[in-house]
Amino acid sequence: MAIKVGDRLPDVPLTIATGEGPQPTTTAEYFAGKKVALFAVPGAYTPTCSAKHLPSFVGKADELKSKGVDEIACTSVNDAFVMSAWNREQGSENITMLADGNGQLAQALGLEMDGSKFGMGSVRSQRYSMVVNDGVVEQLNLEAPGEYQASSAETMLSQI
């Protein structure tokens, strides 16, 4: 069953991709005591993710923060090294990259998808965005397969 507004995020391990290397964390630890605009992409370096999704949050970061968002984070079923390189190449250092290398977050949220027909592996994350306040989902924007609009930074800004 997929997570919904009002639910607390399940506690699973993640890795923060930093310039100094991977930094282990958990959802309970990372989301504690702050309001986070989280968005998920099916894969770093994929066309829509690189051309639209990540850039929307980079471009609207200041506006999101002016509306009370403490941090903006991106998650994907990629390892921390790929997430770090993508972050650096996209010029999105103000976005925290949360590597979900084994797909544990995507699966625990009930928001995984099978990317094997695209050669991406059987466990990937669906495209979504959410506002998480102290670990509790306040807003959830799930995309239909192959779509990109509901999970954009622009949509999130219109909701908060």
C-alpha cells in the first residue's frame, strides 16, 4: 500500500551523496525536525529527470525556502557516487541527494516501479514529490507513468 498524506515515513537507510563521499543516514534521522521538499526520480541522468525535474527544484529553491522549506532533497534508486556526480554536473549543490541504492525507500513507501523493460532494473522509484514535516507527509504529488507535471517544483509551490 502506498504512503499517503498524514503518514510518517518508514525508517529505512539512505545515503547522503556529498562531495566528501557517501554519508549513511536513515529517514528518521534525516527528516527529523525539519520541513523537507522531497522529490523522487526514476534515475539520475535520465532525460526528463535531468532536463526538467531536477532543474525545476534548482530554479525554485529560493522560493520554496521562502515558504518555509528548510531543505530540498532528491532521491533515486542510484548509488551515492552516481547521485553525487549528477548533482555536481547539474550545478544543483543546494539540493541534497539521498541515494536509495537498494530501493528500500521506494519499496517501503509503496512507490516503486519495475524499470526492467527500460534496462534500468526491476526496482526503481516512481516519479513524485512530497512535503515532509518532521517525518510526516504533508503533501504528496504522484505522477502517472511517463508523465511530468504533478511532481514539479512549480506544482509544489502552488500548494504551500
